[in-house]
Amino acid sequence: MRLGIQIGYSGEGFADNVDEVVEFEEAGAELVVVPEAYSFDAVSQLGYLAARTRRMALASGVMQLYTRTPTLTAMTAAGIDYVSGGRFSLGLGASGPQVIEGFHGVRYDAPVARTREVVEICRRVWRRERLEFAGEHYRVPLPGDYAKPLKLINRPVRERIPVLLAAMGPRNVALAAEIAEGWQALFFDPRAAGRVFGDALADGLSRRGAELGPLDVSVPVPFGLSEATPALLSAHRAQLALYLGGMGARGRNFSNDLIKRYGYPAEASLIQDLFLSGRRVEAAAAVPDDLVAATSLVGRPDEVRRRLDELAAAGVTTLLVSPLAATRAERVKDVALLRDML
């Protein structure tokens, strides 16, 4: 299993965080993932990390496909791959209507079909084809007297940059298994993975091209080699409450839908009701303890080894950890110990 580091959204203390990532690289971490919601953009931070790291792979987690044209997405990915010496993977996702329509002012429609078209356009750009694409949602070039097909001026470091699709729903998971090098999961519960994702993965894999190789399944988890106390897991519990309750509207919250499919329909509805009524502390308290434990990697070494076996058995190939220890020295030590367990 590959070991990666997932950094946070806040942007606070970024230079110190990068110094820590450099130490994680020396401790054996192989990948760093930079998120992009309605925070600072991921691209600026990835460029900085490319300059500060030497061997680590870099990935966005995730760039939103609605907020850039397909060709700009391809250009940006090729640019990060260039400055990093071929270490970038394009983490791409549809996000959700609350962010896309509410923050970007762009209509959220046809996420599965748009994702397929964006990935195809990116791959044509990276191959330096003279771009002519007539899809259901994107047309390049537009018809008119002044438009003509162009190809990327620069020669990319690689003509095939790995694509990692973020997905929760069955159709998106099937698409990731079909067309992407990797699938980025969220709030992954290995106990329920086969039941919740198995059919979608099998469906997508049945159409997967051999050139893509095995599907990389990456899972973010808060991580600590210590007793799983309520205080240590409080931030993860609050994040679950935020995503289940506030990252989407009633009837259109993908994280909430996922937890219902895990087997928590009443709890998911209650968390959303509490959160949307402004009772955030109560919403966090309503998150089931076993869900908090199942979607994290916290415990004594023997407990963590058991959880790693569960994750591997569920098909996870890349672990994206957010270390929780109180000091940098402890966090780096924990990452080194985890590297030895994998």
C-alpha cells in the first residue's frame, strides 16, 4: 500500500506545513495531496510543493471540472507535471451544486457525462493532438470564422498524466473504475465497501482498458498511533458533521447519501437536520461512534495493523493520512512507523 499525506484546506501556516511535508518525504511518504473546495486553489500550493520536494508524487484532491475549461485543466496538469519533473496526478471531481452553483455561479449539470468528456479532452491535449472535439457538453473549437483547431505548444513531460477521479455515487464510482487510473474515495468504511461500492466497481472494471493498469484506490484518513480518545478524534467527528450536514442541500448531499447507504439513514437525516438548524455541536455529537472509528486510522500499533489489513482487503492501494499527533516530531515519527507497517 502506498503512503500519502493529505494536507488541509485552511492555508494557515502553509510554509510550516510544507516544511513538515519535506520531513514526511524523508520518513517514507510517497505522495502529497492538496485539496481544493472553495478554499485557496490547489495549483499554487502544488507548484510550491514541487519545488520543495524531490521524490514525492503530487496530486490535486480534487480540482473541480466545472470551474476550468477542459483545455485549461489539461494545460494546468501538464504545467504542474512539467515543473515537478513528471510527478503529478490530476485529481478531478465534479464537487456538488452548493459549491459549483453557490460559489462559482456555474450550472451544475450532467456530472458523469461532463467528467467523461473532460478526461478525454485532457488526454488528447497531452498527446498534442490538434484538438477537435464535438461532445454533448463541450465543443472545441467553437464553430465560426475565427476558430481553428490548435494543439498544445509545449511538449508535455508525459503524454499520459494519471487521472484520479473523486466519486461517491454508483455512477461516478463506475466511471472512475472504467476510465481513470485511480479512484479517490471519501469517508471510506472498509466494512461496507463491498456492499456499497462492489457492483459499481465491477461494472466499471468490466469496460476498463488494459492500458490503464490496475485501479488505484486512495482513501484519506485521520491517523494517529495512540489511544483513540474523543479529544483526538473530535476534529474528524466535526468534519463528518460538516459534510453530512452542511456540504450540500437537503436532497442533494452526496456525503449524506453515502452514509445512508452505509446503513445509517436515521442518523444521517438527524445530523443534517441539526446542522442546518445551526446546532453544530449537537450535529457532531450525533455522528455514530463506530462511523468515526471506521473512517479513521487511530489506535495502538496492533489496532492500526488490524485496520490496515481491513483496508487492504477492501481494495485500498493508497492511504492518504492526516497525522494527528500534537507535535511535528511525533507526527513525523508516526508516519515513519506507519511506513514500516505497510
